[in-house]
Amino acid sequence: MSRSPTDRSSWTRRAGFILAAVGSAVGLGNVWRFPFQAGQEGGAVFVLLYLCFVLLIGVPAMLVEFTVGRRTGRGPVGALAEFGGGAWRYLGGLFILIGFLILSYYSVVAGWVLRYVVGSVTGGYAGQSETYFLDIATGFDALAFHAIFMALTVAIVALGVRRGIELAVTVMVPAVVFVVLALVVYAWTLPDAGVAYEYYLSPDFSLLASDWRSIVPAAAGQAFFSLSIGMGVMITFASYLDEERNLLVDTGIIVAIDTAVAFLTGLFVFPILFTAGVGPADPGPGAIFVALAGAFADIPAGSVVGVVFFGMFAIAALSSAISIMEVVVSFGIDEFGAVRRRTAAVTGVAMFLLGTPVALLSSQRQPIFVTLYDTLAAQILLVSGGIVLMILVAWIGADRAMAELRRGIHSPGILPRVWIWLVRIPVIVVLLVTLALAVGDYWSFLTGDFADFLGL
Ligand code: TRP
């Protein structure tokens, strides 16, 4: 195994690890994907299920990634090989693949965000928020901003974890929380806030009865996506740890911040959407942009609010993108002794190309492609990655994982044992069920909407 000690960095400050993990978790998943999924999957019922998945599955899963990462000091591929031995190593390829797939379209959507930063400055979307989105979301603009975003990601990853990631995230976390809170207060004053809160906060359980086959896997996928679990990001970040941190406390902090940002985002996005007349059902991947830009064009000092909001959103997306690319790049460094800078550049180009179809499709076709990439990544691949890690940790490496969790917790008591048993049966069973539902759902998408799209 070739390891290159100079390229493998570690955190400079105690807070570096938490900041990077929060920076990874908070991103498009909170502000773009969460309201988009909640709108599509029935509102409050989805939100409730998502919160259950975060607590009952997200927390144990994050602990699985942290313990494996700190124990082995390796990324997902190396960690699987070391923890499980032999054939497990090949499963590591899954994590690298997921990274390529996610970042390819993530960067297209993040490119839209960058475009909106510019649009806020120039006033480009004032009075025409809908046509503006249709103009910029596909074609040359989309491709150009996809390229810019990818280049920024490559640049930061090339600088290395210490300088790049920690710096980016230290600025981002407080900024995000501040802007989000301000928007929640603003949205509360909107005329349709009441109806929106009702849709967002009071669950209609009859929807669950009729649509659970798509709501359940969507909520599980969202929990994984938003917390950045299932592809080894948290393994990689924990591998840079050498101190005896209390991983349980860290997990609590990261999960609480990420979930709070998503929940608060819903509190301002839905009032804006409802007031703008976009309506709850099926807002689509562009609705957040249309609605927010419409609102910013409408309020006093809206262009300043717009710059701040989209600017903060772009930084949040960037710190998440960095984390995804870091997994792929550290894989190259650890397993092939590759040079950080060159690996980052090559990875960025490959991901850019994979995302190109999403950026170039016409606007009627684009949502189908977003679904094609995004549902596969979140609901099927991330959940599969999670299941693989959980089986390995809870059934094969349980003693090592429990020992690792105890390190840094003063009096762990029965906690590690409860955790392992929670993962061993209930968590794995629930995830297998959501995976089966997701595969069924995706199959009907492929043979339905997607087949229609292809003209089959
Ligand atoms: N969690 C990030 C978001 O909410 C996206 C992300 C970063 C991610 N790293 C990940 C998703 C790893 C899945 C796996 O935007």
C-alpha cells in the first residue's frame, strides 16, 4: 500500500473537524433538495419521516463512519480493506463511484447558484424570475457556471484539507445560520405564510397511506444526502483525526446544525413559494430559484438580500462539494500514491464531463435528468453504501468499533453496545426495506417517465 505521508494532512485546530463536517453536511441538500423533495412527497408527512430517519438512522450511521475512519486512518476504500479485509476492498469502489455521480450534477445546480449571485448584482432576474431561470438553467450559461464551480472546488481541494477546507468553512457556518434566520423572519410576514406552515408542519397521514412507497425511500435518501453519509465523506474526515474526541458529542452537534438549517429553510421557502403562487405539489428542481428570486425582486433592498443569500448558498455548496471531491482525491493519494494537485484536476474534469448532459438538456427535459442522477445517487447508492458499512462494522468489526467509540467518551457505559445492536438489526432491516422500495420506484421511473422521454 503506497501512502504518501506529505500529502496526507490533518486538522490544525480542534474545531477544524467539526467545521469541515458541518460544512460538508450543510449544502444544496438543505436549501435546494430538502424543500424540493418535501414539496414533491407530501409536505409535513415527508418532513416528519425525514426527521425520524435522521435520528434513528442518521446518528448511528454517522457514528459508524466516524469510528471506522478514526480507527483506520484511511478513506473508505482503505478503511473497508483494513476493517473487513480481502473482498471488502472492492466494495470501496462503490464509494468512489457515488462521489463522481453526485458531484457531477451537484456542480450544475451549484452553478445556477453562482449565476444567481451574479444576477442579484446585475438585477438580471428582477420582474422575470421564471423566464430568467429557464434562460440560465440550461445551455451555455449553465455549462459555463458548472465549469466555474467545478474549478473552484478543484482549487480548494488542491490546496489541501488544512488551508482550503477549514478556511472556507469557518466563514460559511455562521453566515449560513444568520441569513437563514433572517429569511425565516421575513417569510413570516408574507400573506400566505399561514397556509404554507400548515402544509409544511401539519402532516396529512392519508398521503402516507397512499404514497408510502415513494415517500419512505425519499425521506431516507434525503437523510443520507443531507448528512453526507453513505459515501465515506465522514470516514475520510475522521481519518484525519488523531485526538481522543468524543465522537458522540460531535455527531450530535453536526446532526443538530444540519437538521436545523434544513428545517428552517422549509420555514422560509414554503411561505415564499405559496405566496408566489407556485403551489405545493411538485415544485421541481427550479422552483426554489424562481420563488426566491421573485421574492428578492419584490422586497426593499432585495438585491442586497439576494447577493447575501445566494452568496452564502454558494459557499455552503462549495464546502459540500469539496468534501465529495476530497474522498475521491484522497483515494488516489492513499491507494496509488498520486499527487494531490494533479488528481484533483483530473477528477474535476471527469466530473464536469459527467454533469454536462444535465447542464445542456433543454429545460423541459432537465428535470427528468436531475431525477435520473439524483434519485439513483441518494435513494439507491447512498443507502447501499450505508448498508455495506453497517454490516461491516456491526457484524464483522463490532469490537473494534465499540473500542473506538469508547475512546474519548468518559463513561460510555452500555452506550456502545446499544449502538451496535441498534445498527445490527433494526437499522439494517429498515434500510434494506427503503432500498427495496427505492429500487421499485426507480424502476417505474425508468420504465415510465424516462422511457417516454427517450421515446420508447
Ligand atoms: N450533504 C451535502 C448537502 O446537503 C451534500 C454532500 C456532501 C453529500 N458530501 C456528501 C451527499 C456525501 C452525500 C454524500 O448538500
